[in-house]
Amino acid sequence: MGEEVVADRFGLSDRQRYRRKLRRCLEGLERLLEERRFDRPRNLMGLEIELNLADPDGMPRMMNGEVLERIASQDFQTELGQFNLEVNIVPHRLEGRVFDQLAEELRTGLGYADRQAREVAARIVMIGILPTLADTDLVRANLTAMDRYRLLNDQIMASRGEEVVLDIAGVEHLECTSASIAPEAACTSVQLHLQVTPGRFADVWNAAQALAGVQIAMGANSPFLFGRELWRESRPPLFLQATDTRPPELRAQGVRPRTWFGERWIDSAHDLFAENLRYYPALLPICAEEDPLRVLDSGGVPTLAELVLHNGTVYRWNRPVYGVADGVPHLRVENRVLPAGPTVTDVLANTAFYYGLVRALADEARPVWSRMPFERASANFDEACRYGIDAQLWWPRAGRGGGLVRVPAVRLVREELLPLAEAGLDAWGVEARDRDRYLGVIEERCRLRTNGAAWQAAAYRRAGESGLEREKALAAVTRRYCELAAGGDPVHTWPTGP
């Protein structure tokens, strides 16, 4: 959904033509795979972070257009809500001092953006869900005024035929309705890209799925929504419900949601693109002029525009991405699991942990997905979203006996996964100093059982104990979060009191 789209309405012929174009795109992808046309391995990674805008009191500011004008950088773009921005970092080779390089770029870029935002009484906040958001903030009028957001909203709501229902039972229970998909804008994430060859794609995607629950357990940072304490990572259930095109009857029939963990391990990237066509009707049936098969016949490389657009409206937590750079096609795995924040150091600790683990798991002779049912990986994801760093996760038992064991996430990470992540970063060629600095943050989170969500919940309880009512307590937590995040120290070092 990163491309601009323009259309007023869609008719029956539009959808029929789009379906035909999708099939030709899939056939074009098959030919590209068969002809081995994809880019060689270059160890390229990319990073995107979605951001919130808040005022000095910690309340959301609906002014991304004005802030973007002041920032005046192509690295910063709009997102769904008027209180959202996104920063994109240019691709880097995954080697050497890459994480320290990324840290410097992020601190420089975010610092500059925050200074520009402060000129109009706003500030940049990296957090999974802004705790001070109210349901009255997330309405259609507060969507960013761009065609692609308006169209996406209108098509999802037309598919549903009724209001969005949010029903999340966690520490507390939230029930409310929305006449738009605007609640989706509450979810701000970090997206990690890894360019891979077609032959490597399935191993990397399967590894990423297997460790999604572990990522959430370590990095949860979204415990509050609309004044309620819900799951430690409330983005996934919120995103699922806010983008759900299914009325209750289709949910009862088992129709798959558009926000989807998946249901099986895969053998190739083609599996995922084919599933998207098989299971999901088009939301934005906009056809390009290009005929992908004619382009291939003439020796060119097609953009597969319809396939790319359709893929952008199926919200997998690990998404396949097709792209063309300098006339050469490539494939990426886009990891969308992590929430934003709390600090640049925390983001890069999560990043290093992911890239190290995904390399190590993909390289294993007996990979984890050959020893663990997919359903357990899905269950781990849900468990981690609910309980964060206190989650209990299923994992293959070490040794020849095999089988699965359910263990505390912190024990699994400290005893088994951190050494694997270290080995994976070594395999990428990351310098030991970078490796140890950022994996050390993950180890300390485990030792102290503290991540962003745990800190927010503890700070909220402390604010309540001091006599603040709910809304004022959440505002106080947000202001304190912003103050400590500005200091740059990782969240496990933060005090929960004044």
C-alpha cells in the first residue's frame, strides 16, 4: 500500500478484469522463478518505523501534513491516521557495524523530525499504541486525506456491510464499534525487510514465522487501547478486527481474515502469492496498462503491479514482497511483527535479535519447522501477545528425544535463542561489538523481565496508586515515557516512578 492509487468507483467489469490480470501476474511470477531471473544474494536489509504525533500533554495531534511539510524529507511519509508518520531507512548490507550505523541515522533523522514537530507544539513518539488515544480520535475524519486511505476504508467497510466491532478481553475488556477502519491507525510498528533468493525464501519465511512469538514476548510495547489495559501487545487483535472484511456469518464459516498469521509452513514464495489470490477478493481492483506476459516475452521485467497491490491488502505478519530495482526483480520477507519503540536502542536490539535468529534458524540442518507443528507457532504468537515477557512458549525439545516442551519465554531466549542469534549475526559478518551491545539489551530484558509493555503497565499502576484517575494516569505515563525515551536509554533501565 505504499503506492498512490486513484479511483472513484469499481464496477463488475473492473473486478473481472483485475482477477484476470492477477492470474497473468501470478503466471509471470512463475516464469520469473523458472527462468532464475531474480537478483543474486546481497545480504540487504531495510527498516521502516511508524510513528505517533502527540502534544506536550501526551495527547494525539492530528497534523501529519503540517509536520511533514516542515520535515521536508523523502525519508518521512504519511500513514493511515493524521497523527501518524513513517520513517524509511535506505537499505543496508547486513554486515560490519550496520546496527551502529542505523542507530546514528535513526537518531539524527528522528531528532530532526522531532525538532520540526515541536515548532508546531507536537512531538514524535515511538510506541506501539499511544495510551492516550480515545475512540473519538479514531474516526474517518481523522484519516490522512489521501485517495489510497479513503479507498481502502470505503472498500473494507463496503465488504463488511456493517460497523467494525472491537472486542478484546485482556487484563480489562474493551468493547466498542467504529464506522471506519480508523482504529487500525492506532497500531504503529517496525517493519524489517530482508532480501532473499527464491531458493532461500521458504526457509527464511518459515524461520520468521517460528520466531514471531519470541519477538513479541521480548518486544511487546502496546498494553493500552482506548483507556483499557488489554493484551501486552494489543496491536495484533486490534489490527485483525479493524481490517476484518468478514461479517459474523463469514467468520462462522471459517473464512480467513485479511490480517492473518497463516496456517502452514511453505515450500516457496509462490505459495504465499497464490494463497492471496485463492483466498482474498480484491479490495482495490485497479489495473495497470502493463501486460506482464508480453513484457516477459519481449525480454523485459514486469512490475506485476496488480499482484503487488493485492499483496499489500493482505496483512500477513511476515509478508512476501516482490520488487524491481535497476531492472532486476527481487524478493523480500517483510517482518511486521514488532511494535515501534521505545527507543532507538530498543528498536535495534529487536532488529539484531531478529536478523541473527532468522539466519541461524534458516541455516539449521533440522529446522525448527520440521520439528514443530505450525499450529504451535500460531499459538506462541497469541500467547506472547497476551502475556508479553511472561509468556510460556512451545519449542522443540533439545536432544535426540524430540517432542515439544512449554517453557518461559525468558528462559528459552537466555538459554537457547540468544546463542543462536549470536551465531546468526556472526554468519552475517556483523562485528562482535555491535552484536554484543544489542543482544545484551535482550538479555537484560530477560533478566529483569521488563520490556516496553511491562514498563507501561507498572508505571500506570504506580500512577493510579498516587491517586490519579484513569485518563490522567495514562497521560502521565505517556509524558513520562516521552521524557525517558528522549534520554535514549533502553527501556529495561527506566524507573517506573517519578
